[in-house]
Amino acid sequence: MMVKRGRWTGWRLAALAAGLPMIEAVLIDVFAPSARALAPQASALGPFGVFHDLRWLLVYHRSWSLFIVELTAAIVIRGVLIGLFVREAWPEDQPKPAARASIARGILFTLGAAVVLGPWAIIMFAQAVIPVSWFFFAAIPPFLIIAVLIDHASVSSWLRRPPIRVFGLVLLSFLVLSIGGALMTLSTRPAGVLVAGAVGLFNAYAWRATVSGVVSRRAARRTASVPAALIVFLAVVVGGSAIGFAAKAPRVTDRKPLPDNGTSGRPVLIVKGFGGSYAGGRTYDLGRGFLTRRFSYAGSSTTGRPLPYKPVDTASPMNVLIARMDRQVRALNHATTLPVSIIAESEGSLIAERYLEADPSAPGDRLIVLSPILAPGSVYYPPRGRDGWGVAAGWGLRGLASVMSAVSPLHFEADAPIVRDVVDQPSAFHDACFTGPVARVEFLPLADAVAAREEGEPATRVTVVTAFHGGLLGDPSMRAHIRSVLLNAPERADHSMQTLDTVVWAGAGAWRVPPLEPSLNPAWHSAACP
């Protein structure tokens, strides 16, 4: 791919493209080993390189002044690298642009790319705070489409349409970087450095092929189709999200829910996740022999019945939610004189685990978690009005929350009490730290593998299911599966699904933000389990 008329012509391009990822891999192994999957992107095509830099920057800055300095340095350094890659990849039968002009174009491209890719990097930062797969699917597909649309601008005008093969090279780069990131994650340190170098050689090929493809079309007339496509795409993302959320939003109704007055059967407390609501009355049915009652984030009545709650109630402080869960579990236990099983979904798993840890005498006998939030709070941002690691990213999250509130019924608040609990003491919410006195069973949606996984085996049993995050209780087959667990029915483990889960987790590692090293942040009392 880099040989012409029998002689090597691209050794400088190959050395630069392979050397940068190898150097980053060595540095990451020393200072931030959890972020190894990002190293191959150090020399990747322009959009991937900018996205790589933005994610590091959002996590690793301690104040606004340092953020501005680091952002400026990142734009200049990445712009210079892009200019050098373009010059070294330039076809030999075409006159090269002057170094100054190439670097200036690279810096301008980096600046523009940072603007259009910044929102998607912030969404990935949000995923590091509360690791659910919806953030990944909201950020990475749009990022990839934007990368396809803007990649050529590092070589030629934004207004010139590149050949289709350049689009294909961007998509191929995404695939290779994902595979390379997976191999980096799963390999030993020495092997990881070699993998980074190998992916770097592919990056050299991608630069050579992309630049050649764009240069071959330089005579094409200018057109506004690419910028127009970018604008239309962004409008579709925002507008489509608003329409989709509106279509799924619950409709106001005067219909009264049936009262939940049962007192017989094996008691099961159902705990749903963030942003939901509950009108009162009956909840999910597990069939004959079980009494299911909904956990209310708003608390319970004087008779122990769960109160209706709104999305804002799900953001209450953790200690308040634990106290409310204790009252509702004990009320259900008192009504049936039987120990209570807890089925907790998404955010509900965080509350149930902390409750059972805090009170070993709680009248519970089993915890089943669905779509658990694993390894939350791997990054940090300070409260309003303070400096600290990730201060700019925190304000980016607040802006993102405002947009989400404008286009959807989901009112996420970056400073909500329960979110701050996670950000301020993340180790307390890690599943590997669960020391509750009851048996714990996990059902992990395969889609959530893109968000996070934890080391260790905190659960009595782990089952990976083909599903997206949340909503497992709405699936009748899933409820039947849960019923069999509650009845202690034997089950054969599907190791192939667990292997696939690991592969998906490793492949998505290239696109997650790097975690903040716990030893750097004085706001975290300890990285170990409390």
C-alpha cells in the first residue's frame, strides 16, 4: 500500500502513525491503565483524533483556566499532527502544499471538528457518570456519521464533496479502531503496545488512501451538499428525538388505577429506575403465589401503601431513598409475615444494594437486579461554583440536561442529589463492593456491555440476556424467568452469551471516556470499597 516503483515511499508516515499510539500505550500503562483502548486513536484520521483528545480533556482538567490552556494546546498539537499526516500522505505525483498552509488547515479543521464533536463527547462523559447504554447509542452513531461528513476537510475545502471510497475508509477506520481497542483491553501490556503499533500502521494506510482520494477530486466543483447534510443530520437528531420522546410520553388520563390491597403470597418489592413515575395501584404480576408491590420513590402512606411518584422523586438523596425503602420493605414483611424478595431495575439496583448493606437485619431473602448500573462515577465534576477535576465537563452536562429537558419528558439534572452521591463517592456504588446478607442474582442486557462491566463476581448468578437497558420487567418471558429464579428452579448457564458480552464490552472501550485515576482526586475519600 505504500510502495511505488519498487521502493518504500512512506516510511516517515508509517513511523509517525505507528509511533504515536505505541508511545501513548506505554504512557497509559503507567499512568491510566484502564484507558488502554484509546491509544490506537492517537494517529487516527482527523475526526477520530479530535474525538480522542476531547474525551481525555473533559476528564483531565482541574480548573477553568487549565481547561482553556489544555484545549488550546490540544487544538494546536492535533492541528499540527493532522497537517503533518496530510503532507506525508500526499500523492507523490501531485505538488505538496506548503507546510505552513497544511498545518494552518489542520488547526482550523481541529477547531471546527471540536465544535461539532464536542456534544457527543459530553454525552460519553455522562455515560461514565451513570453507565447506561442509551448514552452510547445516543452519541456514537451520530459521531460516526459526522466523522464521515467532515473527514475530507482536513485535506480540502469543506465545500468539496469527497469520493465515496473516502466515506468507506472512515467506516473501516471505526471498525479497526474498535477491534484494536478490544485487543488492547484484553491483551498483556507488551502485546498491547504491539497492537497499538499495528493499528497505527493501518492508520498510515487510511491517511494515504484518504488523502489520495480527496486530492483526486480537488478539481470537482464546490458544493454546499456536505455542510448542508451535516446541518440536516443535526436537525434530524434533535427533532427526531423530540418527536420520538413525545410519541412515547405517557398520556394524561382520568382513569383511576386499581388499588394494591393484597396481603397473601410471597412478597416481592419491585423497584424501577430513574426518571419513571407511578400512579399507584398494582404493578407487574409474577403469577400465582406471589404478591408484588411497587417501591415508591415518594414514600408510603401511614398504612404502608406506596404513594404515587413523579420523575423528580427518583432524584432524591440516597439516604432518603434508603429510609423509604426500609419502611416499605418492613410494611410488606409485616403484612405477609414472610421475608421480602427485591427486584430492582437500573437505578433501583443502587438503592436496593445500599439498603441491604446498611441494614443486615432487613427482612429480605433475595435480591434480583435487572439492567444494573455497573461501575458508576468513573469520572468527576465539582458542584456548582467550585473548581475541580472535570469542571468544564460538569457545565457541559448541565447544558446537555437542559437540552434533554427541552426535547424529552426526561428531566435529568447533573446536580440532582442522587447523581451527586454517585459522583462524590463512586466506590460505594460498585457492585464488587456489595456485601449484603442476601443472595444476589444479576440479569445483564447485552446492550449494556457497551457502557461498563465490573471485575469480580459479586452476584450468586449472572445471566446475560439479549435486550436493551431497562424495560426487562415489561417482557412476559423475562418475568417468567424471574419467577423461576424466585422458585429456585435449576438453570443452565449460557457461557456463549457471557463471552459475547465480554467481546462487546472490550470493543466499545475505544469510544468510552478514560476514567479519572482515583489517586488524583482528593474529593474521593478512597477508591476501595467503603
